[in-house]
Amino acid sequence: QGTKTATIDYVNQRGEAIGFDPFDNPLNPHLNIIGTSGAGKTFEVGRIHNRILPLGSLSAILGPLQNYRALCEYHDGELIVLNANTPIYINPFYGPLDPAHIDRIAAGLGEMGSGGTDRLTWTQFTVLGRALTYFSSWWQQRYGDEEPILEQFAGEILDTGIFAPDNAEAQTIGKDLALKLSLFYGDGMYAGFVNGKNSFTLRKNLTVIEFGELNNQHLQGVLFYFLFNHITHRFKDPTLRRVWKSIWGDELWKLLKYKATAEVMEDVIRTYRNFRISAIFLSQ
């Protein structure tokens, strides 16, 4: 039967032209596109974008392959290829440093420190949260709205133990956490992706982000988490309230084994409709 708004056109099984819009759905605006390799999932993504982008929609596509480069070029979008030679800074500390932001940082840093397998204990996570809360207040008092980076948090707060001057155990745990995070700051292997002032922005109606050149799945999971948070923060801007925004994840289900990423997906399901954001996932 289709829906009341003909944003995207289809033909039903009786050969009748129908219109479809995910926000006509009374439950939620999210979609799964499922099919075997070669069934036309990528073609369908392009077809939908050819309908929604001319209407002013904003879209971000996150995927492992180069399937969307032609679509990005056709719509004058921005292509971001994540690889070790030309990393961009997806700064976890970019934002207001308020309690909600600190909670998101803690979840992401906890995932970073776990290595994807060695989950932080509750005590370790508690120390991390305490150190982040201290850092937020400490930073804002000294530097105001200047954007901090991971190395400053790890070096000035975790490694020194300044956040818990009378607790030797917390100080020891802080040093251990700084070591666990060291792959991501200083001369760490992945520092180029997170340890700098944020350079990831959504400047065009279509942004395509490719993960395929990252060989480490743990790094993929960490960057996916922070990217999703940055995109969500942008899409929740009150000035975009009436614009249809969509986030597309192509074959990213395997990243759901990371706790922080799975919790982002739960938040998507529960809240995105309120901000006119649609999440669409593709899978075989």
C-alpha cells in the first residue's frame, strides 16, 4: 500500500506505483536492507539517495568497501577514506565536556583500553570516570573552551594521579589505564586517528566514510563509535530539526560485539525518531 508521503517510489507486487517515507511509520524510521552478494543492496542505496538528497536530506554512509564512491562524486559529496597513511583526527574530547559528553568519552576510552577483548573491570571503569570528571573541571578552569586531546588527559591526569591525591590504589590504576590507552596517543600506532584537534566534520549533504583500509577490527570499532557520536551530535542540531537525516551502516554488524558500539545502536533505536534521524543497515 505504501505510505502517505511519496518520498521514495516503488512498485508493489501488483505492479502499482506506490510512495514510501520511513517517517510515516508509527513505530520507528529505521530500515534493514538484506540480500545476498550481487542482489542489489548498493544499487538500492544509490536509488534512495537519488530521491532524498535533492529534497535537502543529509546523509552519512559508513562502509568497508569502495561501493559508494560514484554516488558520492555524483552528488558532490565528501569522501573520507580511513587509513594509516592519511588519518584524520576523530577527537573523543571534541564537544561540551558536560556530564553526557563525559559519559560517552568514558565508554569509548573503556573500549579503547580493553583492546576489544580484555574488558575493563568495574573498579578500573570507576577510576576512569572519576579521572574524566576531574579533567573536565580542571581543563575548563584553566583553558575554558579550548579543545583538549587524549594525550593531555592521559599525561596530566591519569599518569600523575592528580585526580585522586589521597588514594594510592586509584593512582596505580590510573597509571595502568594510561598505559592501556598509549596506542592512541603520543607515538602510539593509532594516535593519528584520535590524538589531535577534531578534523572530522560534515560539510556536505552526503558524506561517505570508508573503513576498508583499516586492518584492525578493534580500531574500526573504536572509530565507528566516536564517528557515530559526532554524526549524531551534528544531526541533533535544532536548526536541522525538520530535515530528514540518515546514517547508513554497510556490513557493520560485526562491530556490535564491542559493548560501546552496541549501546550506540540501542540509543539509535530508542531516540533517533525524535530528531528525524533514520538509521539504515545493510547486511547479507
